[in-house]
Amino acid sequence: MLPMSGNVCSHTGCERECFEGNPKCIFHCEKDDWFETVKDSPQEKKDWTKSQNEINKFWTEFKKRWNKGNYDCSHFVFPKFEKGVFQNLHQDYLKLPDVIKDKHSKEIVSFENAIFLDDG
């Protein structure tokens, strides 16, 4: 379904509405400005505090897609993972090939070219 506003995500094949002035939707847009880099620790870490509303919206929309059986997450840019069901999603799925079978649905799940920005 095309967005009502006419601002369609510029990612090839995506018909979602652009997110807050970005040329792409909430799943495909860059998220480098959603966090601050904390450099005073042994490893650089990301502080996502300033974007908690955006992160909540991302995961709300993600869960809607997932619950409808849409498991294609190709080219998604994932922000901080929320606690709960998806907390370890990136750790578990990064160990698997880009295209895998979901145990429960038997549908294809794809994280091809997805970017995971969370520190874990």
C-alpha cells in the first residue's frame, strides 16, 4: 500500500512512507544521528538516549510486519535492540546465513545486507 502523503521510500521495491523528512522509511533510513558515540570507555559505545522515541517507533513497526508474516528484513538498518522478544535477535541471527528458515512459520527470513548498529 502506498503512503497517503506521496513520499515513498527511495529504497528499491519499498512502498513505505518516508520517515521524518528522510528519503527512506524507518527501516531503510540511516540512523547515524540516532546515537552519540561514547569514547571514554575501552571500547567505543553508542548512547541511544536521545532517540528513544524513534527506537520505540522502529520496533513497533517491526513487530507489526513480523506478526503479519513479513520476514524480509533485507537492507534494514537496525537501531538499538529493545529488551524482550527481540533482545537477542541480532546475536542469534548473525550466526546464521542471510536467508534462513524460521522454525515456527516455515517462511523465509532474510537479513541480507542488513546493518546492525547496536553494540550488543
